[in-house]
Amino acid sequence: MARYCPICDGVMAVKTVEVEVSQGPHSKVIQVPAEVCQKCGERIYPAESEQKIKKLEEEMVSAEQEFD
């Protein structure tokens, strides 16, 4: 059964997308699964993807603090 975008009612499709995670002057691009609206591009990240992004953010904060 198709899911629909909460913004524009377009059809959502599961895709692998790039997300840029930044902390201060540092950034890293990772690929994670997300549902992407075929009409407006809105992204909905599953819990697994959100956890991966959050973990990377925390690692970048820790690394930044080590060098301060």
C-alpha cells in the first residue's frame, strides 16, 4: 500500500539519500534510507536512519571537543 506525503499528498517512495552532517567547520556526507515524496521531495527518515545521523552528530561533537 502506498504512503502519501504529509505536505502535498504525493506518493512516497523508499530511496537511499545523501545527508550532510555538520559540526563546526567539519562535515560528512552519509547515505541512509528514507521515504521521499515523488512530487515535492519531502523526506521522512525511519528510526534507523535518524539514529545513524544522531550517532554521527554525537561523534563529531566529541571529536570537536577533544581538540578544543
